[in-house]
Amino acid sequence: MSFARFACRSLLAGYFIADGVQAFVNPDPRVADAEPWATKVVEWSNRVLPADLARRIPDKTETLVRIHGAAQTVGGLMLATGLFRRTGAALVAVAYVPKVFAARPTSLSADKLPFARELALLGGVLVAARDTEGKPNLAWMINDRRRFVSAQKRLTKKAAKTAQAAAKKVRAALPAAS
């Protein structure tokens, strides 16, 4: 891992850690912005999830804001430390989507800078979630393994044909047993 990657990931994660801790410790300023989305989450969970699982989704917006902050903090720490960094970046991205929607301008004359900032931060963690540091990802390794296996099968078939041809020549060269 290069120092530049570590530094950039840490700088990016720092924002999400600070924002998540702030949301977890003091959710009150965010409750008003989160209320419309929290009610939609609760309605969706009641409609889609099984009843016993839907009952576990908290109804209070303050609790949902705290959960959001905790997820952002944990994901940011994972990203900053490099422990399961891609998983942490994905967690931050998923947790950050509601904040992006909450920041979107509601009118044409509204200030679009906060929305652009939220989109840029979301884009940054999505890039971090996809960063393999130059190493092949799991899908590439699986495909590479398939290519390796198929090449081995081809070589095995070719070796078997060569062996059969050699055995045929050896049998032809041996004197016939009477």
C-alpha cells in the first residue's frame, strides 16, 4: 500500500468519521431533515420485510439518525485504518445515500453547492470501494482460474493424444507375440 493511498483514504474517511460521530452524539439538528426519509424507510420496511423483522426497525427518527451515524463512523474507521477498507467504503456509501437525497435542492433557486458536495463525497467513497490497489479483484481471479483450468484441460487432451500416438508406434515396433 502506498503512502499516498493511505493518506487520501484517511483524509476522505476523516469527514465521514467526524460526521458520523456528530450524528450519533447529537442527532437533534438532523432529525428535521431526516424525518421525511425516516418515515419512508419505516413504511418500506413494513411493506417489504416480514412482520417480525419489520418490527425491529425503529420508528423514532432520532434512533435512525444515530444508527446512520454509527454506520458512517464504523465504515469510516474501516476505510481509514485499511482493515476491510473496501467493505468500509461500501458501508459508508450505503449509509451516505440518504444524506445525499436529503441535500438535494427542492427548488430551482435553491443553493446547489451542498448537494454537489454530498455527491462528490459519495463518488469518492464509491471509488475507494472499487480500489483494489492494482491487485486483481475476486471476479477477475475467478475468471483467470477458469482460463487456467480450461488451458490445463486442453494441454491434458493434447498430452493424452500424444501418448496414444506414441503407444501405437511402440506397439507397431514391437515384434508380434506368437
